[in-house]
Amino acid sequence: MAPELRRVVAVGVGAGDPEHMTVAAIRALNDVNVIFELKRTTADLTAAREAIVQRFVQRIPPPRVVPVHEPHRDRRASAYTQAVSDWRSARADAWEQAIGAELGAGESGAFLVWGDPSLYDSTIAVLDEIRARGRVRFDFTVVPGISSIQALTAAHRIALNRLAGAVQITTGRLLAANGWPQGATDLVVMLDGRGAYRSALTEPVDIYWGAYLGTPDELLVAGPLAEVAAEIDRLRETARERNGWIMDTYLLRSRAAE
Ligand SMILES: C[S@@+](CC[C@H](N)C(=O)[O-])C[C@H]1O[C@@H](n2cnc3c(N)ncnc32)[C@H](O)[C@@H]1O
């Protein structure tokens, strides 16, 4: 790598429990010149990221902390894929500007990524897009993080896969739109704003559900889906009213495959 090239690192910081920060993540945050602090519309997640920086960055002098204001995403847009792609490009604009303005030649900067950067997160795609534009030159690396799936399986004390079995990861949107995927036996569902597990109520499945995993608000429910779905509905509703938002992840495990 040319010595004058800027360096960016996408640091997975775990999905809620600060103790899920890895040694590599702590080292990366203490190594850089700049920490880009993403200001999101979900204030609680912004606060969680700020708390991680306060707790784990101990270098003196500390890295400069630079706020990056994230563009608003239109969640009502009917064309979902197009809306996400537009939002990604708008993020690339904001990050490109910040990297170009804040990192001098040879300097490095970090973006904190919720959970693991490889899982339903656009940080890597945004950094790729900025590099492809070619206006601001930098190299980037990725530090893996504990994902919400790992937090879920640990909280329920289960293995993610069954003996020599396969696991499919999908979204609430796809499950609600297409129903149970053909041939799947073990299904992890993320990004579910609507309780898509209800569309699997007719399947013989167990659910392992978790919300606000790794935080003091953590909620866990496990059991036959048909028996516990109403309880999950009720917990989601109450939690959403109390906190204004909910993040849940669950594993649906077919009993037919046993
Ligand atoms: C944009 S994705 C980010 C996933 C993240 N990169 C990861 O590794 O977990 C957001 C989704 O992750 C899941 N998620 C993230 N944090 C969570 C938590 N603390 N508890 C439950 N689900 C969580 C939810 O399904 C949420 O809709």
C-alpha cells in the first residue's frame, strides 16, 4: 500500500452488548486518526455507538471524532430496492465528502458498524461505491463483529445449524411476500418490521425469538410458533410503544425435518 494512501476501516462493534467488542475492534478504534460517528435517525443506536467510543477509546491524544449526518431514508417508498439504492448513494455522497475533508495523506479513519459488517449492512457497498467513483482515493479493511444472529443463538443456548444441516437467512419482507422458502428447514429472519413469522403459522415450526439482544431491554421467547406467536405479538407491541422502535431477530426451525 502506498504510504500516502488514506486508509478506512469498517469496524464491527457487536449488536447491542458493548462486551461483544472484540480485541481487534478495540485496537482498530484506538489505531485510527479519525472516528466517523454516524448520526442516525434512531437516536438510541447513535448513543450506543457513542458509548462504545467513550468506553473503549483510551489513546492519548484520542482520535478526532467527526460527526457524519446520515441522509434520511424514505421508508414509505413503494419501490423498496430503488429506495435502498438511492439511500446508499446519498450515504456515499456524505461519506465521500467526510473522508476527503477529514483524512490527510496517509491518515486513517474508522466507521463503526452495528453487529458484523457482512450481514445486512451497506457499509462495505458504500465504501466500494466511493472507491469506484475514484475522486477520493483510499484503501479499506473490515474488522468482523458479533452479529445479532450470534447474540440470538447464545442467548437461547442453541446451535445455529443442526447436524450437517443448512440454514437460510432472510428478511421479514421476503418471508411475508413469498412464504416459507421451498426446501428450507432452518430459517433466520431479520429486518422484520411487521411480524412476518405469522405467515409461517401453518408450518410445524419452533421459533427462537430475541429483541434488543445484548441490551438491558433484551426479550426472549422460544417455543412452538403456533403457541407463542400471540405472546411475541404482544411483547413487540408493548416494546415498540415504550421505545419507539424495535429490533428483533429469530430462528424458525421446522419440526418436520427432525
Ligand atoms: C440493518 S440489519 C444489521 C445487522 C447487523 N449487521 C448484524 O450483524 O446483526 C438490522 C437488523 O439486525 C437485527 N438486529 C440487530 N441488532 C439486534 C439486536 N440487538 N437484537 C435483535 N435484533 C437485532 C434485526 O433483525 C434488525 O432488523
